Amino acid sequence: MSAAPELVTDRLLLTPVQWADEHELWQLHSDPAAFRFDPDGPLTEPAHLRWVLQRWLTSWRLHDRGNWTVRSLDTADVLGIVGLAPLDADDPVAPGELSLYYRFTPAVHGRGYAIEALSALLDHPEHGPGVRDVLVVTSGQNEPSLRLARRLGFELAQPQRPVPADRPGDVLLIRPGRRRHTPESHGYIERSSRDDR
């Protein structure tokens, strides 16, 4: 791509993840408080974050979609990350479906940033899922994540439906594909900047 998309809401700026975000993303993903309900716990080695970031960048290169760094419009501080990307192409559980990812700095929890960023992404006519179903996999004990997913229109999958990655304690939620919407109808705009990835 010659230009990187940016999504702008009333309070937030969403940009595709890039190497320049590595320090802030490491701070988020190495924070135990941000992984309170995640049995795998935070990352412990910067090299692991670099490996994850490389995979995220590959998703953008191969699929033209992936994870977005979320910043405050007022301060430019990184508040979190959201993402909408295909599941592993080799995953037999849900080929063709998209997986939603979100994680925010604990200091900004409860301020509505997550739902603001995720709504902008999910409802976007180009970068949203369109008619494709979206999956959320989260711990069954993570009540904040479950509440957020339900507010976004996700529902628990049928009990017989396998959970991707099959991690003990995880649950699967699904949001059926919807009609595409216009950015104007959801209170955000899109603009472009130079792509330096």
C-alpha cells in the first residue's frame, strides 16, 4: 500500500501497528495488570513482542487488515490496541472468519475507549468485517471482556462449537456479518498518511 489508513473518532486515533510502536506495545504487553484474566500472563521477553509484531505486520502485508494502535487524539499517548484479522489460514476450526483482538492500558479502563475504538473498526465499510463473521476468544472468567463483547453484538457460540486454540477456560463468542455502513453514520472519519512500514 502507498498510504496507511487512519481511523479517527471523537477522542481516538487508530493507525496500523508499525515498528515505531514497539516500545509502547511492549509496555502494554509486559504489564501484568493488563493480563489479569489471561492465564498465559504478560510477555516477559522483548524478543517475543518483536515476533508478535512481525506477525501483525505480515497480516497487513498479506491481507490488508490487522491490528491498530489506539492513541489519544489530545495527547498522542498509546492507550491500547485493537485488531481484526483472519485466523491462521491453516486453522481448520473457522476458515474465512475474522478474529477480534483488544487490549488496553489498565489506567484507562472504564472510560469507554475500548468500545469507541472497536465500534469504529467493526462498523467501518472497508476495514470492518462486512459480511464475514467475527470471533472473540476470551477467558470465561474475564467478565469485563465478556461484557464488552456483548455490547458490540457478540453472543456465546453453541456449546458444540470448538474454541480456536482450545485453551482451557476460554469461551468463543460470535458476531454475525452485517451490512456495510458509511463512516459518517458512526461519527468517525478516515484519512490517509504516508506508509512507512
